[in-house]
Amino acid sequence: MTRRITRAQFHMLRTLMQRTAGQLKSTTPLPVVFGPEVPPASGLSLSQLYMKAVPPAERHPRLEDDIVQFYERQKPRPETYRKRETAIEDLKAILADMPSGYQYHIGRFGSTVYCDSNSSDLDLVILDDSHPAGFPPSLSVSEMRRTDIYNMKWLATQLRKSGKFDKIVAIPSASVPIVKAVHKPTGVRLDVNTNERLGIRNAQLLKRYCDFYPYLPHLIFTIKRWANVYGMNNSSTKGNGPVGFSSYCLTLMLIFYLQTRAVLPSLQDEIKEANKEWFETTKWVRLSDDQRLACDTRFGDAEDWEITDQEVGDLLAGFFRYWSTVHNYGNNIASIKDGRPVPRRVPIGQAALDKATLMAEYQEKLPERADRDNCDSSVAEDEDLQNDASLLHGSYTAEEFVQPESWTTRALVVQDPFFLIKNVASNVDKGILERFRGTCLRSLAILDSGESLSGIFPPDYDLATARRVVKTEPLYFRPKPSYQRPSPSPHRGGEGAQSRSNQKDSTPS
């Protein structure tokens, strides 16, 4: 007897069949559609099959100007740089007033280092010269408690006392404790942490990739705005919906895709020998339970690398193609350190992945998990890191690295290039991931049809200002409200002469 299926299961099957049919029509390689269990008939590898399926060059020639202009219009203006410097100087003044202020300096990380725009927040780190490696075991918890600068609540209080900052919020429980604030005189938004050195090295690595390929910032900016407008670029929702991709995660996914197309090298792949500059290049990170891990942050120059000449528009379309139909989510992880798809230690299987992502929209999340995630998405991420780090002994090398157990339950794994046990996509909601794949597929179809860049954005999105435009009807075009005489008052017998007559008759003589 056939077991009765639910409406949700039927909808899942229909959606999966529709997606598979679309993939087959687009000549997607069979192993990509059905998983690695299907051997390629041609004997080619998956990457070779993918290269054969890529559209010919110059298929999207009109996109390059759109992408370049889209980012160039949003680059910081000279006044933006001046405002940022003013905000930094006011922060430096607060540090200078401390008894040991001479040992603290300001460093920058985040998108302003490698993909700056006029609306980018200013990510700053207060560098403690007495601990240039970040959070080594020698920096004890008791010492941090005695040192005010490591206390985010204390820092928030000092910003408030200065009178130069507004909208100050301390977030000491985040995976990287920070203070968020707005500089009153300039309106510059900034995030400040203390001595998190790994973020600086990450930004330097991404900047080096941007130096290799001048159009990389343009693609990063375009993909971030595209993801943001569809509600997928929100890594911390604080209870206002499911968690999406961080900008850092999207940047790593783009660089990884460009590595598979031989546009970018892996700057860490050439680092083979033991770390002889351990003191200078090793940065220690600290988890919320005070576990410490050492990260090798070396990367090379790849001076002999020759970039494959490909159209910028083709690369944008290729990004959508790769993440919608090519990447084998269930069996591979994305790692810019390796520059290629890395097999999962425990494959979760493409079929299981599709079932999980499709059923996600019908299943309610467990209340306690939802409450935890909505409270602060970094809490769930840090719990994974704590569990995975507990299996290590403070330090590890690339040769000793073993994929963490938590990765076996994650639909998407994007490995941090230095903090190797960290999956920067660990908090991405399964429903958001499914939306991302669907939106990639839809955007690819739009670009393949010959549309311009504006076609992948909503109709009310203005590329010139990089924001949605609320269209209002001009005042002189609005229809004037028709005049209606007021209804008779219940306290009056009527209106006109009859009403006045009744009022007159009812008046006492």
C-alpha cells in the first residue's frame, strides 16, 4: 500500500522536479544535477565539465560599463575621507587621555580597506602594542579585566562622555566584542573592537586579491548590493527575520568562484614550508569561553600569476551560474585558501541538501534555537567554534587541520582563510540559502537574455544612487478630493430651513 504523502512533500517534489528540468535544459552537467554518484560520460572532471558549459566569451558585453559605473558612482568622495579622519582623531583623543594611552593605536579593517564606498561603515580596531599577536595565552583574563580598553562597556562610557559620539551600543557578547557608534559632527558610523588582529590580516589579504584584479571591487560591490536588496545580506538580524550572508562571506564566495575560473590565484597555496616568522605572522583569536587559537596568517605575492582575460559581465553571470547550479553544496566546501572545491569529510549528499532546504520553509524552527539565533546570530556561531576548538590544543597547522564536526550539519561551508575551523556561512538560514540559489538562477536567466545590469534589481532600484526609490505622484497630479456636504447631525432635526424652524420651535420662550 502506498503511504499517503503530505501537501508539503508533494510541493517539495514538484519544486525539485522543476529545478532539475531547468538544469537539464541549460545543459548543466549530470554530476552537478544528480551528485557525484553519476560518472561523467566524457571522463572529464567536474571543473572541466563546468568550463565546457560556460557561455562563450563576450556574451554579456554591455554589462561591463554598467558594473564599472555602478561602483564608480559610489566611491567615497573627498569629504567622506575628511569626515572619517575627523572621527578617528576624536577616538584617538579619548585614548590619549588614558594613563597608558601611548601604547594604543587605531587600525582599520573591513570593506573600507578593499572595497570602499561612500556608505561604508568605518571598522576600527584599537591596537594594544603590548600584545601584537592579538589574544595569546599570555594575555590572561585577569589582565584584560584590569585593562579598561578591553571592556566594551567602559569604552562605550568614554565615547558617551566625550560628547562626540551618539547612538552608542556596546555588544560585549558578540564573537568579536564591539562598540557601535555614530560620530556626531560628521555622521560617520563606526564599529570599534580592541586588539582583534585577525580582521586586519583578513582585510590585507582581500586587498591583495583586489590588487591582482582591478575589477574585483566592482564585482564585490555589485553582488553585495544585489544580495542586500533581496534581503540576503543581513548577518545580524536581532530578531527581525532569518539570518543571511555577511558581506565578508559573499566576498569570499566571489573570490573562490574567480579562482575556479583561473582569474585569481590562491595566495596561500604557495605557503608550504614551516612558519619561520611565527611571531610576526601568527595571530591569536579568543572565543567567548576564553579558548585561544593560533592562526597562521601568511600569504604570498603570486608575482608570476597571469590573469585570464575575461569579460567582467561574463564573470558576474558566471558567479550566478556557479552558485545556482554548479557548486555541489552537499559534497564540497568553498575555500579560497585552497582555491578549489574541497571534498567534505562527511558528504551530506545533494539529495539530502535539497530536501533540507526545501522543507525548511514548511518546518517551524525550535523555539529555543530561534530565540538564540534571533537574539544574536554570533552566539550560535561562537557555540560551534567553541565545540570545534575544544578538540584542538591551542594551535594547529594546515597539515594538521581536520574539518570540524559542525560542518557536517551545514548546507553551505565557506572556510575562513586563516581561522580554518570557522565556517563564515554557518549562520545562514536554510531558507535564505534557498532564496539565494533561486535568485542567482533567475538573475542568470535575465543576464543571458541580454538585459542590462538594472534587470537583476527590482524595478524601483536606482543604479545611480544605489538605493530603492519611493515613487510618489506629483502634488499637482493628485486628484482633488470631492466636496461632500456633511451628514445631518443626530442632534439636529435636519438641515436648511426645516432644521432652523425646528430649532426655533424648540427654543423656550
